[in-house]
Amino acid sequence: MAERRSPAAAFAGRFETASASGALRLAELPFLTQLNVRVDPASLAADEVAGVLGAPLPTEPGTAVRSGELTVAWLGPDEWLVIAPEGFRYELLRKAVADGRGSVVDVSAQRTTLLVAGPRARDVLAHGCALDLHPSVFGPGRCAQTTLARTQVVLLPQQDGFLVLVRSSFAAYLAAWLLDAATEHLL
Amino acid sequence: MLLIPCPWCGPREEAEFHYGGQAHVAYPDDPSALSDEEWARYLFFRDNPKGRFAERWSHSAGCRRWFNAVRDTATNEIHAVYRVGEARPVTS
């Protein structure tokens, strides 16, 4: 069996170097489990899904809820992204949407997760993102699907930074762009 | 660049959207009963007003939902956005 490599694995060393100054922390969080959940939010199945997740599905656009080690982000009026640790087992979720009441699809390989944290994280992302990322309007509990450096991403604000979920095939490009955008903040 | 207010995500830049042409073009009730000319008229003929125009947009780089917008084709001002299935609001 071939060795598994994460999409931005080749950037680990450069991320570490860029993180040394303390102004910024860049890292890839590889192999997180990501599940695309589609279900009618008004249905019984949605209640069952919420029961399995331990939190209600957020119905307010652009919001995310945390439940233990799970994050549930709003992607659309009937679509959510569940982010869980590697190896998360989701048979119960599958069961909650069985019989055509919804769908749970493992999309873990679709995107990888980049961590952009530290005091200058917002400045770095602002180089390529049109959204207002200030914590007063975009803090923990929010999420956004938008473009960062013309690449589609899901942004999840954390306490001291952001998770940037980017398609695997764009991960190397975005990693290179982040390192370039970070240059002026690392002096 | 236009700032388009997605009815789900709020105002986003135009580059996140795809244009979908005129809104409220109903699919014919019985397509097989149409003459070639009527079918061609349904397929290819669209209004081209100077002024307010109801059109479809897709927030393709965001929530990926289709919605409708009333845009002034002369000024690019967007007078209303509304979700699929909702009636066109009166914008005078």
C-alpha cells in the first residue's frame, strides 16, 4: 500500500520556518474527517442527526457550532460540513439519514485544512480575501465560504486564528501564496 | 466590480457569482405540443430591457444556491434579491 501523503505535506518545513518568529503560525492539519451532510432542517432526520452530533444543526447562514471535538459548519440551507478528528466513525450519522431522508458523504479527501494563526493571521488573509475578518463580525462560531487568493475556501475562525479548508488540488498553490503573503509580516 | 447581496450569505463580490440569465422563464406545460417556432422562442428568446431586469444568479463560490435579483441593466444597481420560489418583489 502506498504511503499516504497530505496535499500540503511538502510545505511542512517552510510552514515551520515561517512560524518561528511568533507573528504567525502556519501549519497543515492533515487527514481530518470531513462529512457533507444534507438533510431537510425541519425534518425528524435532522433532529436525529443533531442527536448524534450532540448539537443542533446551525440554521443561521454563516455560522458553525462546536460539539466536543466536532465542528458543524453551515454550507447551505440544507447542507452542512462536519469536521471531525481523523478516524471518526460516522455509521450513526449514516443511520440517521437512512431511507432517502438525507445524505452523509465522506468528503475528507476533497479538502485539506490549513491553520493560519497568530497575531498577524488576519493581515495575511486580508491580502487575498474580500470579507471583513475582524473578530467583532467574524469570530469563533462563524464560518464562510468565499475565495482566498481566487481559490474557493471554507474559513472557520478560531480563538487566535483561522482554519482554511482548501481543495486538495489547490492546497499547494494556496500554501505557496500564504507563504508569499506572510513575507512582509515576518520581518 | 459589483457587490451582490446573496440572500443567504450577504454582500459578496461579483467574482463569487455566476450569471444565469432571465428569471421566471417557465418551462412549457406540454413541450411536445409546441411548434418549432414556439419551442425556439422558449429556448432562445429573452427580454433585453434597458432598466430593471429580473435575472438568475448563482453564488457559485459561496453557498452554491441559485437566487433571483432585480438589476438595473443601465446602472447595474441591484434593487432586490429574493430566493428561488419567491415572487418578484415590487421595486416600482
